[in-house]
Amino acid sequence: MRLNFRSRGPALVAIAVAAVLNSCGPSRAELQAEEARVAAIVAAQEAAAIAARLPPPVALNDSVAQSAAVYLTFTRDMATIRGGFASPAQVQEALRRGASYDPNQISRGLVAYGSILALQSPEFVSGVRQAGAEPEARRQIIDRIVANPSYASTLPGAEAAASLVMSVLEADIVALSTAADSVESDAYNIQYTGDQRNVWGRATPADREGRLQTIKDLSRPIAPSGSEAARLYAASNSGSGLGVTAGRLRRPPYAPSVTNAIAMAALAALGAAGDNARANTDALQYDRASQDCLASSKLNLFQCLAAARPTYEDMFCLGRHVIRDLSTCARGAALPAAIITVGNPTQSRSAAPERSPAIAPRTLEQPTPAPSITPTPLPITPSAPAGYSTATPRPEQSPTQRLNSGPNN
């Protein structure tokens, strides 16, 4: 049979061309696939090299968040207390709430909370991470912070972080002072006015000794709120979520609690404050100023309650030696002393003594030393509170007043 090459010619040509191409090398598709594979390998290698030079992710262990949660939950609860108690039971309930804290735990929580606040400053976190972009530089920064926490205050963005920490803490301090004013004023109202609560306010609580022992037994560590600790932990590692803003710019030197908070935040920004660095974060939470202040406050609370007899004196002890002392201790530990400006001396026009040299104005700003909380006398002034008639005679000095005006004051 005769073959028809005319009909099969194109197919044979295609087969021949494919054979020639196969004999010459890979096809275009194969070349493109190989190029993509090589490009992916190169990109992965470059990414690995860049990742090796960058700091690890921000990391702050959850124990810091738990400490911060204790401080934040307790102090903000105390800031909600107001005067206007309707019964002795309400006074005692507020006292039990106020006494249920451990001074050391609250002191450590203040620093821990400050570190989480510092991590909410993008300027600080990015500045620290850029400074430690190279592995060797990062190692040196970590070592310097561990050896001297104040070194962290010299890192880029540290002033922004300190400003944020001190601004938020100051707002909480003001809230505590407001609550203390309300409670103390209510104690005076019951003592000196025709308030209907005067009947039970002047009465002595039943079982005074038992009441005092109960307050002492409540002075123990607090379990952190799980939800608050989780919120703070997430905020510390993400750098957001607390909705806080900085106030005016604060420049160094800073109080030790703020210095340690910034140091802890810097370590976290470099990935060096995770679970494997708890020894460092535990050490940085120690602040002697607030710890000593809060310990003295707790002792003064016991002493005040031991001398108190009428219920309104229990109210005074709550306002003065729980709420106000929390405010005072936090202020002394975290905020600088007031700025004092010394101006030129003035002279009387009636006399012309020898002119003394002018004193050049200067500004002094130093961290406040640890305040020593001592029992304070009831600040009774000659002017009567609102609604009180000056014609009404004042009662004799109460045991609390005598206690707080003793020679140890």
C-alpha cells in the first residue's frame, strides 16, 4: 500500500522539531520555572540574613504584666472610693478593701506598670531597636542596661517614654488625692456638723480589737486579675491597646522607679525580657523609695486604727493612711520634686543698706526622696467647714488627734 506523506507531513515536522529542541536543552517553561526557584532561594537567604541582623520580637514576660495588674487594679479601685458613707458597715467594708494589699507587691507593680507604659511609646521602641540593629551593638546595650539601668535613659526616645510613664502615673496620683480629699472631708462633716449620720459616726465600732486584727490579717499579697494581666501583657508586646498619651516632655534625671521602668522596657524592645530573663525583670522591679514609703504607711494605718474610737476616726484612717498615702508614695517614687526658682532679693525703700550681690535665678529639679509617712494630725483650722456654725463648740481632742500630734511626728 502506498503511504500518503502529504497528509502526515506537518505532524512529522512537529515531531522532528520537538526532537531537535529536546536535543538542544530545556524548554522556555522549564527555564522560567528554574529561574523562579533560584530567585526564591536567593530571597529566602537574604531574608534570613536581614532577620539575623534585626533584634528579635519585643518580649516582656507575663510575670511583669501580673505585677502591673495588681498595682493598677488596686490603686484604681481605691481612687473610686468617695465619702458619703451611709452606715458603719460601709465604712468597715471600705477599710477592708483598702487594707488588703502587700506594700512590696504594690511597689513592684508600680515599676512593672511603668515599663508597660514605656512600651506604648513608638518613638522609644523604634529608637531602641534601631540602636540595637546589629547583633554586637545589641549585646552591648543589653549588658550595659543590666549593669547600670540608668543607661537606658540615654537611648533614643527615652525622654518620650519617660514623659508617657510620668504623665499616666501623675493622672492616677491625682485621682487618688481626689478620693482621699472626699473621704477625709466626710469624716470632718460627721464630726462637726448636724449631719444625720452623726449618731452612728460618733459611736465606737463593736469589737475594736477584732476589727484591727482583721485589718492586719488582710495585709497580704493580692492575686492578679487574669483579664487585666492578659490585657497588659498583650499591650506590652504589641505596643498598643492602653490608649494612653504623653503630657509635657520630661527630661532626666528620673526617679529610680521610672529609670528601672525604662530599663525594663528597653530590654523588652530588644527581645531580652522574655521568660528566660525573669531574673533581670524581677531585679528591676525593686524600688526602695516606694517600698519603704508603703511599708511605713501600712504601719501608720495599724497605729491609727488602734487609737481610733468613733467611726468617723476609722474614716479618717482610711482616707489618710490608705488612699492619700498611696498617692503620696507614688508621687515621691515616680515624680520629681517641685521646681524652685530663686530670684533677686528685694530691699526696703525706707532703708538703704549695703547692696548685697544679686542671686542669679536658677532652677532645681531633683527626684523626690522616699517620703517618710508619719501619722498626721487632723487639719482642723479656725475656719469652719461648709454648713457648720462657728458658734458650735468643738469636742475635745480625739485619740486619733492626740496620736497624730505626738512627739514622733
